[in-house]
Amino acid sequence: MEDYFLSLSAIKKMLADNNLRPNKSLGQHFLIDKNILQKILQAAELTATDRVLEVGAGLGTLSLPLAARSAGLIAVEIDRGLFPLLQKQLQPYPHARAVRGDVRRFHLKKLCFDCWGESPVKVVANLPYYLTTPFLFQLLQEGPPLSLAVLMIQKEAALRLVAAPGTKEYGLSSILCSFYTKPAYPFPVPPTVFYPRPAVSSAVISLKPREKPFLSGPRADLFWQVVKTSFASRRKTLLNNLCQKFKLSREILALEMLSLGIDELRRGESLSLEEFAKITDLIYNIKS
């Protein structure tokens, strides 16, 4: 770890030598705590055969130990100023590749396939806060075969990802993570471990893919229509949202939902993953 760790003084020097400073618009907060870095690496459970995708690589604080401990690394960085420094950091590792650009515009599955074929990928990243939700949808719905994701994100976002139905944090991102993975909340991260310090606390989350898909095929597509419709207008009941979206009889749908033990007055934020699946099957059968 000593060989790879970028201290606060080293980061400041690299930035100053290249006439750079942290970019607020890109949410740049560089990790400067060795213990937190070690905990992230432990949570990632890296082996010498792992292929790793990193997003928001910055100056390479995570990239260097990831490259040293894995069989392959793709480190994505959007910042034009930081990118040449990241490339230089990774030069000693021929199996590590720095890629510049906005990850939201990448086809992640193709990016990883071009390097590693169908091999499962681990994602390890200190994500810019603004990127959390779009990246998770991109990764889980359209990304490469995933073996594990370990992400440092804003604490409030982390709590949403592991939230239970009926809580104020529960929402689309909670369902997304539970649908595809078994989410866990390993540990919180204080603002003091970053340069510059963010105004909010962070946390590390771990996403382990389910062994079997929760739903697949047409039912999976319909499931997401049901979920998004249920959260489309929180002031409306679940029944009203669903009837409007799928052009269903209110009386028939209310009776069918009641037969499943789901009251027509409930709202989307109170439903579990399993209850959403029951409603999906119900609508699928009605529409068929």
C-alpha cells in the first residue's frame, strides 16, 4: 500500500505542477486516507484474476492498487487535465487502460467485452455524487457481467439503495439494487478523508449480483414499467397510476389486487419487490 498511496501532499503537488485544481462541477474530491482506501480494497475482495472497471479515476488513488492487484483495469476519467496524469500513473501496468470520457455516453458492456470478452467484471469506484443514480441504472440494466460492485457515494444515496419499503428513503434506486443485487452498506466515510472536503458525508456500498434473475424476459420489462408508473405521481394511489398507464378497469384491478393482499389505497413507496412482482404478473395476465 505504501508504494501506491497518494498522500495529500503528493496530490497537491501533482495538481500544482500541472496548473490544475479540483473541479467542483465534476464533483472532484480526492481520497487522502490510507485506512479508507484499504477498507475499500478489502470490500472489493480482489484476486489476481479479477477484471476491474473504475469510474472517476482522477489521479489514480484507487487505480494504482487496483492495477497492482488485478488481471486487468479500465480506469475511466472525464477530466482533460487529470487524464494525462492518470495515464502516466498507469504506465507501469500494461494490463491497465485509461479511458477518457463521460461514462454515461459509453456502452459499458462493449467497453469491457473489447478488453476481456465475457469475463465477469468488478466495479470499484469513488463516484462523483451526481453520477450515482444514472450510473447504477446504466451498470445494472445495460452493463457487463458483474461479479461485484463496491462504490463510494454520498451517504444519503447509500441509504436509499439499502432502504426498506415504507421508509422515506425507499424509491426507484432501492428497487433497482434489490432487483439485480443483494445490496449491503459496509461502512460510512466522513468528509475529512477527502481533499477538498465535501459538504456531506459519504458511504461505501457493496452490490453482489443475485445468483438467479429476479424476473426475466417480457415480465422483467413490464416490471420496470409498473415500478416507474407507481412512482410517477406520488400523490396518486398505486391503483390510479396503474389504471391510467395500462388502460385498465379500476374495479377489476382493485379486486384483483385485493385478492393478492394489496390494498388499492397503497402507494408505490410502500410495496416490496415481491409485491411489485405480483402486480406485474397480474397485469401481464390481464393484458395477455
